[in-house]
Amino acid sequence: MENKKTALIIEGGGQRGVFSFGITDTFINRNYDPFSIYIGVSNGVTVLYWYLIKETDNNLDKMLYAASGNYFSYKNIFLGKDIFKFHQMYEDGEKIFKPNIEKIKHNLNGKDYFAVVTDAMDANPEYYAFGDDNWMPKMIASGTLPVLVRTPSLINGRRKFDGGIADPLPVKKAYEMGAKKIIVIRTHEKEFRRKLKLENYIGALMLREYPKLRKALLEHDKTYNRALDFMKDPPHDCKIVQLCPPTKLRSKRDSKNIEILKADYKLGKTVAEDYLVSL
């Protein structure tokens, strides 16, 4: 009998990931984990990290601490420093929440967990599998945004950036890995289509030493929307389910409003409950 794998993909989105946490916390509480492949992009890697630890006691706190901390400073753009102190946020979070990485190893047990990263030189997506003791730099690399994060993320001596640049919704990759059912947790509503933003042009201007990455930034809308087209019309032997906010989330990538973040977390829980009831 053919082994049909099921994959869980979690999109990035910075603080919008509070919605994704609401979904995965509900999955944990309802003991729902039919997956054999897990793929995270940017903040989605972190959401999967805690989903695979299978603890829900303070997952909302992980997003709220990032909002309440002093990690964003737009004035740093004039000082050549990190606008988003991304590396420090992860280092502080590890000290505060003390993740038990042994639980991930135990809970994977023959399954695969990947972080998507974009290589700076060739702008291709890279898929790093969990399994060594050097996972934190890969999680950080997957969320290292151009312009906002000046501190380099290096893996094997090469600079890496946010995985969402090269493969923001890795549904095709999951299918190529053998997944015949794919659950995608989105941080955008289902009708959303990507348009280029000002930050794409700024990033391209500031990263002139990486011409292929510049091109990827200026074609990011096409990359993103191709993935949406794949989800809309998948291969005949593949089923894709999107768990999306019903309307645009009030949280933004750099949100600090605690009440808004709590509301979007609760919305994620509602979407997850509705999905589980439908099964």
C-alpha cells in the first residue's frame, strides 16, 4: 500500500504568527498530529518548534514578550544598526522559555522538520532538516529580513536571509517530498494576493552586492502568487487545506498592541476548532 504522507506548513509573518500559535496550541490540546513532514518559513519555523515540543502553557507569552521587549527601533536605519534586533530576541527568548530540544527529537521519531532559508548569493531556497545540535542559527536565518536585520545570519560561512523570499509557501516542495495531503497555516486571508511593497525596492537597493537576491526581492510577488496558484489547482493526487484568518489580521509584523495580539491568537484557536469539528 502506498505510503501517503501528510505535511504541515506554517507561513511566516512576524507577530502575525500569534494566529498560527492559536491553531497549533489547539492542535496540541486536542492531540491532533497526523503529520510526517513539517515545514516552517520565518516565524513559522518557531511556531513549529513549540508545536513539536508539545507544550502550550506559555506559547502566547512567547509572542507577547517579543512585542513588549525593546527589539524594534526604526531610528536605527540611520545608525546602520538592526531595526529589528532579531538575533537578540531569539537569544533572550531561549533564556526565558528554556525550550527542551530533546522533546522535539522524541516527538519527531522518524518524521521530518524543515526550516526554509534563502541563500544570499544564488537566491535559491534551502531546506534545512532538524537533527543536529545547531538548530537555532537556522531558525534565525529563516527569519532574517533584509533591511530590518543588519546582523548577518551565516550557515557554513554563507550569508542567509528569510526563507520567505525564495519559497514563502513551500507547498510544491512538500508535494515533491511525498506529501499527498498538505495543511497550510496562513497569516493572510485566503483571498490575499501578494503585491510588491516599498520594502522590496528598498531591500533591492541596499543589497546591490547580491544581484540574484535583488532580483528575487523584485519578483517576490510572482513567487508568492505562483504558490497560491499551486494551492488553488494542485496535482490530482494531492489535497491542500488552508487554515486562514477569515479577514485580514489586525496584528502586523511588528505589532506591540497586546490586546490585538491576544485577539488574533484567540481567532487562531477558533479557526482550529472549526477545522477539527469538520473532520
